[in-house]
Amino acid sequence: MSKQVIVVGSGNAALCAGIAALEAGAQVLMLEKAGPDLAGGNTKYTAGAMRFAYDSGADLKPLLRDPDDPRLLRTEFGSYTQDKFGADLLGFNDGRPLSPEQDKLIRRSGETMQWLAQHDVTFEPIYSRQSFEKDGRFVFWGGLTLAADNEGVGLFDMEMAAFRRLGGTVRFDSAVTGLVQDNGKITGVRVGDTEIAADAVILASGGFEASADMRVKHIGPDWAEAKVRGTPMNTGDGLVMAVEAGAQEYGLYGGCHATPMDLHMANYGNLDLPHGDRKNYRKICYFLGLMLNARGARFVDEGINFRNYTYAQFGRAVLEQPGHFAWQVFDAKVFDLLYGEYHFHDAHFVEADTLEALIPMLDGVDAVAARRTLEAFNAAVDDQTEFDPTILDGKGTIGLPLAKSNWAQRLDQGPFRAYPVTGGITFTYGGLKVDDAGAVMDRADAPIPGLYACGELVGGVFYNGYPGGSGLTSGAVFGRQAGYGAARA
């Protein structure tokens, strides 16, 4: 007789769990808190990029929606090895070794992408954001090459189609309010006053980024002011239910993914926008200019690494500045390199022909200090090194207390623009401990029978930040694990 599996949530991790459980012969019911329009958790709000280990461009071709795209003939994807993926994760671990969860993410990332492709989930190269054209060739940088066809919405649609093809069932507007437990085993869930029985329950309901109370409790008081980039539904429900059932809290609860965002964006991403526009409230080209806080000072090395490796920390850095904001300042030399989000019709910015005229337009900023900062920066730029955005070019500053390590160019060509930004929280890092089958561990390090977790609910994957695109991959890797585990236990 088939196992009865309930999946709580309907985002990328949930759908991967459901697909895997159905593959393994289970009957799967997916319960989603939101209605059809807001279903999908944070997945629909993403750009659909997924980071994974690969040895060459040949490994990517089976994943592509259009393997005959003529641009592929002049594209350099390079390689992104498991060792490189591991080194990138270690760079955010604050001295910690790779966790078992990180090791699993690395080792299973490539095979999980191939598995998705077998279920007709296809991808396309991220030419517009992850490559620069150089000598007639598209050169990819930073190890991130592919995004789902039609971005996050496309990923959700393709995974949901695969789930339904395999016989999965979805109920919307069905918020799970509790777990049913019998002699220590999870035997089902509550939806309002109704109990639904199951042989196994997979929690895939996201983190607590949409709960201001939980953000303040776990991350700090500044985080009451964070803009929530994604769904309003991720309020930590699954985490609370699991802990009440005896689950072990695990991972860095004070950590989260936060990105510089337009200061004036509305809370929660706007799903009414066309899919390509949903990411346009992000502002992540700071590496091409400078960021100034209310004191008129720089507060991060904007060029310390490719923005894939810094935006999740720099969103936090912005939010923790006085007033929870900063201004990103650029000159005309880089306007053509700024991503589309800076040219979006709803982008907020000020513009002036001179820096002297621009500085007073930076609301909330100490103008005298800002002038000193900009003058000192311009005087410190290394003019002997060539600017090259496709590599860590070493074109930095000399003698500043806070250096800019790469891509430092004088702000000297008008017009000049400045964009106001704040921190937008995407997902949280603290979660639950799971074993190799995705089963949730109790406080004595024993699995709770019948309870599994994946997605943001898996702790120990990220610490002080993450290399861009790892979040969706982690959801797929641990979702697949939980689905197989729940169906086969």
C-alpha cells in the first residue's frame, strides 16, 4: 500500500520533495497556506538562478531550454568545480569548517540539476546579469551561469507541472496550524479544526523572514525595519510547530540573506509585475560605484569580490547603518553597465551634472562629510590598472582606511546619479537539524518519526552569507532528499 505523504508548502523545495516522493511510489498531498495567486513561497520572487558544480560547458547543455542558441558558440562558461563551490561557502563560514549540510549541497548540486531536467525543468544562460561581452565572446563570471526558463515563476510552473503529471494533489488556502502526534510519531496535520492523517509530513513552509517579531527576536532590533522581498506567508509557522513537537533548533538564527533594495519599494515583492520586473527593486551594482551612509561615509569595500558573493551581506550592512539606508553613487562611465533594475521605470534616483550639485540631493546625508569622502576616494584611485568587470581586476584604491579592492574608477564624468537603498530580507538561515533521509532530529539527536523538513527549514547550510544562486539549489537538494526519505521510511 502506498505511503500517504503530506507536504506543507508549495515552493521549490516543497515541489522537489513532492516530485521525489511521488517517484518513490507515495501518494502526495500538498497543503498551501496561500491561494493560487500567492502560492509558491519565495520561489516566484526569485530570478530563478541556481548555483551548482560543473566541469565544463558540456555539462550545461542537457539542462538548456534551447541547446541550439547561436550565442553558445561564442560563450565561455568556464568551470565551477566542487572544490570551488566549497571554497566559496567556506568564505562565508567565519572560520567554521564546511558543515555536513554544505558538503551535501556541494556533492548533490549537479546531479539534482540533472534530475530536474529529467522532469522537464529547463534553464537558460544568464547572459544579461552574469556575463560581460569581451572580444566578441560572452564571458561568464562568478560561477553562476543558469537560471530557470522564465525565472522564478517559470521554475514554480515547471515544477508544479511535473508534480501534477506524477499524480500529486494540491490544496490552496489550507494553512497547517499544527502537527498531530501519537506516542512521539507525527501522524498528520491540522488545518483549522480538521485533522488530516499521513504516514509522513514534510515541512517545506519557509523561514521566518515575514515575521517582524521573529526577526527582532533572532536577528536584532534593526530588522524590524527590513523590507520583505518575497512572500508575506513565510512567518515561521513550520519552524514553530516542529520545535513544539520536540525538534532541535539548528544553524545560525542570527543570519539571513538580505540584499540592497530600493528604499521606496513596497513591502513584499510585487507579483503583478511582469516576471522580469520583479527583481528590479534590487540594487546590486554597487561594485561599479560607491555607497554612502547618513554620515557621508563609505562602510563596505564595494569591490571586495564579485557581487554574487557580497550582496547577501551588503543588504545587512545597509540596514544596520544609521537610519537603515544608504545611497549608491555612480558616474556616467558605468551607466551602460548598470543592470536593468537601475533603468526600471519605478527606480528612484537623483541626477546632477556635477558631484557638487549631486551631494545636496542625497536626502539624510551629511553633505560636508560626503564631499570629503568622494574627494578622498577620487584621489586614491589606482590609475595604472585597467578596469575589467569580467575579472577581479585589482584596480583598487591606495591609502584609504577602507579600500575599494577592485573596479575602482574615479567619479569624474557627468552626469552623476545616486540611488537610495535599504536592506531587503529574502530568507533566514536558522532552522532544524535533519538526517541523511531528511528526517527532523529531536534534541537528543534522534529522528522524530514521521517528520521531515527541507528548504529554508534546514539549518546549517548558510552562515555569514552565501554565494548567489545557492538558495534555490539547496531547496532542490534537500527537498529531493526529504521526498525520498518520507516515501521510503
